Amino acid sequence: MTISSFLRARPSLVVVKSLLENAKQPFSSHVAFAEHAKLERIRNIGISAHIDSGKTTLTERILFYTGRIKQMHEVKGKDNVGATMDSMELERQRGITIQSAATYTIWKDHNINIIDTPGHVDFTVEVERALRVLDGAILVLCSVGGVQSQTLTVNRQMKRYNVPCLAFINKLDRTGANPYRVLGQLRSKLNHNAAFIQLPIGVESNCKGIVDLVKQKALYFDDQMGLKIREDEIPQDMRTECDERRHELIEHLSNVDDSIGEFFLEEKTPTEKDIMAAIRRTALKRTFTPVLVGTALKNKGVQPLLNAVLDYLPHPGEVENTALIEKKGEEPQKIVLNPARDGKSPFVGLAFKLEAGRFGQLTYLRCYQGVLKKGDTIFNVRSGRKVRLARLVRLHSNNMEDVNEVYAGDIFALFGVDCASGDTFVTNPDLELSMESIFVPDPVVSMAIKPANNKDRDNFSKAVARFTKEDPTFRFAYDTDIKETLVSGMGELHLEIYAQRMEREYNCPVVLGKPKVAFRETLVTPCEFDFLHKKQSGGQGQFARVTGILEPLPPHQNTVIEFTDETIGTNVPKQFIPGVEKGFRQMAEKGLLSGHKLSGIKFRLMDGAHHIVDSSELAFMLAAQGAIKSVFENGNWQILEPIMMVEVTTPEEFQGTVIGQLNKRHGIITGTEGSEGWFTVYAEVPLNDMFGYAGELRSSTQGKGEFSMEYSRYSPCKHDIQDKLMQEYQISLGNVVVDAKKQQQQKKKN
């Protein structure tokens, strides 16, 4: 777009002036500039925070001030357009971010790649994979809410991938805003060595601007759009506070930076350049977190934040990225990748996100080394497949722009590449190296799912295939025990969103429900059987007799069934033994107490009898089934339920609440441990009592609690549950009989 056409499209001189100052060129040359940008002029940043802290609104303002978009829209705006980065219809309706969205822009001749991430814990894998490929991050905090549950999760993720960050205290215009309290929480709850580098000039409705403590200037955002920034002297009534806070900043820096420490010990005042250099050094090492303030919604403090991104967050050359060389029979060797953009090193890239776009599968990649050009051939290290690249694109939300080449440090996308999230790509197939993959948390909630209409099964399977490939925390499986299809995810909202997407995107309404529990039936004491199956109906009859013992297995084997042939002689011919085993295993598929599988039992065939003409494998199979039925009538049976090993991690203040909840759910506490203000409890809880626990835990721990569970063992269930299951099964059998009679009567009428 030329400047003249831009003037016709948007005749605001203030905007044009701002774009000319910051972008220095029309935006159509963004791509060309991005391709040849020096390494020092690139920033890869993510915007992460708790729900409703203002991440997407902040991204919208950044895109507007850098000239990437012409108009600002709100997340829940009245114009029904929605924020640029919320491209999905569901995101705009609900006012939340569901998928992380990538874009790029230019600020002061620096190319900035931005990923806006969701805030809900249900979509935590989106934050994981964004932070895996980014060099720096902006941790957005609400000036009213402060450090909240997802802030703690995001902070742990940043620590896992060693990502330097800036803290931005947003929403200064809200009633009850208190940035000083938020700073205290940053230090106490997140253990950050943090200090203000900016102070607000007034909060709530009195929010006028900010004070830059490093440059010792007041910044005012005069016009409504926040485009005009006026520098002025620090207000008289704030000078004492500013001096104290600047001294505090130097003190915090001196604790982690030697050069500022010398100034502090010698009681000298460091210059503006000294302080900025120290903030950059310590921020890159993650020993200090600079804290900025502003209000994205009211357009105050966004441009100084962009300047801070350039000043204090690393470029790709300052971050050490490693890969493992894996050779057969040898220990993997770690090598450091070369981030130089000279094209001398072979290309290495990591696929961090998959998405089904309008033109097929879209694979998001980060280039860590070398150059990739349109028409090149790349190899998937994991699968060994090679792909020739017809298109290279850069992304702006759901819009794409073609590029001819990408360099180390760039984030881009490819079409038609069959791969998994976390795969490494190279141009040289002899390079047997792979990058560390992305941490994927285990799902915590499972639900039964089925299409509302059977005719939609094709669309249902297409939707499931796509979503499970895109999102590694969304799992799908058919449980043969309970004869139900189950989906698992990070929370009820997570599964609910996918159910809605199936209806909207694939025209396949689905029904979600509580899954059944895979109970089992077992024998309590050994029981003998002696069963004769005899049938004569003209011609060859059926004759088979089986004698033996059905006995329970030890508790550690209560999920299996065994069959042993202990016959001696030819009373039961060997060719009929498989028929006996088949009959036993068929009966084990459905018990007579509650209709669940039999387990933990052993069928010992001791003796029997056969007829020279009338015996057959079928006769012995039916005899074995009859023997099991006789043991059902004479034996002592019980129902087993699955017990889960549950691990719950919460802040220490919720210890009593969490233990009380587990006790209420018939849990047995097996161990506890605590460190750094966090408390972990280990318990064994029946799976049947764990439904709805995810929501209960989050609501009772202010969203800060996390839990994981895995199968431990089967154990006898309580008498009241056994009676209830038996009663429900008898009712269902009665309904089947009634339905069968109705069908017979209907046939007679017809």
C-alpha cells in the first residue's frame, strides 16, 4: 500500500505521522524487510496471562500503533467485529481466546513476531507450545486481580523453557486498581526479583499517563487514540515517590548485576544507559523482572511497552537453542544451533502447532538455524519423510502473506506437510538431530461422546481426526469395557468448546455425558462345578460334561482371567478343550450381577465326559457356559471398581480444603509433601467418585489447584453401590424383555 492510497483509506494525519515515524516505510514492504532483517532487529515474543487480563486487547493496540491494522476493535465490542487475533467465531462470541494466534509487525525498524495465547487453563497446551518457540514474553497482570491462578501456571511454563519476560500491569483505569499490591504479589507469590521501571500518574478514572523511572520523564497520551505522546517533567507531587522507586530499582538491580552493584557500593548514581544495560543483562538471565504499567483499553502505555520489548527482551542470537544428535548405539550429544542469518549453516526448524486451514493442514514452524527457500526439500527427522515446499507463508491471525525465504529466528507456516506437533525438520537428511519436543500435560477430564444423529458419523470421525491431530491434550478412544466412545481433555470447557466446534464447523451436533465406569465382577471364594449339557433333537445330538473349580486369583491379578486344563486321560478329548475355554471367555464378557466383565478368576477344568457320536466343540462350549451360570447361582460374587492414584498440587492455604474434599469422595490419603508455599497430596480415590472434581478443585482453590490421576488397581466397591448397580441391571433386563414382547405383539398385528 502506498502512502497516497493509505491517506485515501484513512485521512488522519496523526496516524500517518505515527506510521511514518515508527514503520519508516509502507507496510507492503514488511515481508521484504522481514526477510533481510539483521538478527539484532528481530524479537519473538508471546503475550501470556490469566483470563481477562487484557492480552488480546494489548495485542490489538500493538498492531494498531505499529501500523499493522487500520482500526482497533474490542474483544467484546459493540461493532460485532471482534479483535483481530480472535479469528474464530466462537472466540468472538464468548470473548475468550481459544487458539493461540501468530502475527508479525514492525516497530522502529525491528521485526516483531507476536503470539497471543489463551488464558484459560483448559487451553494450556497453546501457551506451552508458544513459549517453547519464543525468545521472550510479556506477562500481563490485571491491576485489580493481580497474580491469579493461571499467572502461576504461565510463570511455571516460562521457567520450564527459560523464557525472559517483562511484566505489564494492565487495566489501571479499572475501579480498585492497585499496581503496588500487584508488584508485592509478583515478589511474594512468583518469587520474582521485580521492580517498577514505570509508575502510573493516577489510577482508576484519574489515570493520566506514566512516569519513566529510567529516563526520569513523564509521558502523557493526549489524544483519545493514544497516538500522540507528550514528554514532560515529573509532576511535583510525585517527585519524592519517583526518587524512592528509582532508588529501589537500582537496589534490586545491584543485587543481581555487578556493575550496578559497584555504583551502589560507591554511592554513585548510574546513568540512564547504565541502568538500561543492567536491566537488559539481568532480564535475559531471568534474575530481574522489569515492571511496566498502563491501560491497553484506554490506549495508555502501549508504545513504551513496545520500546521496552526492543530494549530488554532478547533477539534470537542471544538465546541458546540446542538440539540432540542421535546416532545408533551412542549416547545423544547436545549441540548449540547457530542463529546467524548468513545462510551458511543447514536449516533446522521445529513444528510447534498444527491447524486445519482453508487450504489443508497448516504447520507452524520456528526456524532455529539456516535459511529455507520456496522450492526447497525438507526432511522430517522422526518419520524420514521428505516434502518439497511449494509455498512459504507468514501469518497475521487467519490471513496469510507469501514469502520467498525465511531465516533463523523467523516464525512461519507451511502447507501440506504431514507431521506431528514437536517434529524437527532439516534440509540435510544426514543431520540426525532432533530438538526437545513440547511438554504435553495429561488430560484430567473424560466424557462420553456420540453424534446426535447416526447419519453424521462420517463428519464426526473427520472432526475427531482433525482435532486430535491439532491438539495433543484432546484425546479420543473407544472403551470396549463400557461400550462407549470417550473424549478426554484439560477441563469441561475444553471439551464443551470442541463439541460446539463439531456442530459449527462439521454440521455434526454431539451429545456429551458422564462416562460409565468400567466395573468388574469377581468371585470371593472358590466354587466347584459339575455341569452336564445334553440335548437330543433327532439326528446327531449334543453331549458334554465338565467338572472343575472356579476360583479367585490373588488381588494383584484381579484384572485378568485364566483358564487351565488339569484333565488326565481321555474323558475330555484334547480337541474339545478350546471349546471349553471359548465358552468360559464368552461368559466372562458379561457377568450376571451387573452386566460388567468378569475378572480376577481362574477356570480349572479337572474332568468331564464325552460321547463318541454326540460330543463336539460346540457342546463343550455350551457346557462351560452352563457351568459358569451354575457358579453364579451357588457362588459368592462381588463387584470391583477402579481405584485411581490422584496427585493434587495447591498453595498451602488450601491444604485443609483439598484433604476434606478427597475424604468426602472416599479417598485414602497415602502421602503429602510441601515446598516453596505449595502443597502436594497423594491419595487413592474410586474413579466413580472423581467425576466433577476438576471444577470443584478449581472453584475451591481460586483456580490455583491442579491434579492428575492414573489407574492404580481394582478394589471391592461399597455394598450400597453394588446393590444400586445390581438393581439398575435388573431394571434394564426387564426393559429389554418388555421391549421384546412389544415387538412380537407389533409383528402379530402387522
